[in-house]
Amino acid sequence: MDLQDQLKNLFPDHVPEDTGELEKEQSAYWMQEAPIICKYEKRKGKPVTILEGYTGADSDFKKLTKDLKSYLSVGGSYKNDSIIIQGDYRDKIMQFLKDHGFSVKRVGG
């Protein structure tokens, strides 16, 4: 007799809630009201896309950076409260962030 059977014997009228669906509905990232700023720069002659204005914790920054890099199949990093992605992927990054519920503002060019 496992734990679920014992609980059913103790509380026969209780209907257990399905907690698996609740976890899936919640966003995987820290959501904020202010838009994330997406801008394009050239550093050492190479194009980079910079995301600034995200106010999440360090773990949220790292997770968002990892997901963006794997989505775009490019390199990048997280430094000084900004996410740096190698290459000019502003349109794809903005679409990715909008699909995940963020508001995004394009700056420059």
C-alpha cells in the first residue's frame, strides 16, 4: 500500500488537484512591466545585438541567455546586466521575446 492509497483511506471525500498543469502555465522567466531594449552595435568590426533593461535575477538572466543562444544557434554572453548575442538578430530576438510575453523596444537602425 503506497502513500496515495493511505491518503485515500484517510480522506475518502478529498479530490486531489492536478499540479502538473499549473507549473506548465507559469512562465519560465521573470516578467516585467518595462520593455526590454534591443539594440545593434559593432564591436571590433563585428555585429552584436545587445538586450538591456531586464530586471530579473542572475539565474533568470542566465536562463534567458541560454535559451536565446540555443534558439538562434549563435554565441553570446551575459555581462553587466545586459545580454550580448553575436550577430544582427534583432528581428528574431524580438519575436522570441514577444512570444514569451515580454514587451520589447527596438533602438537604433
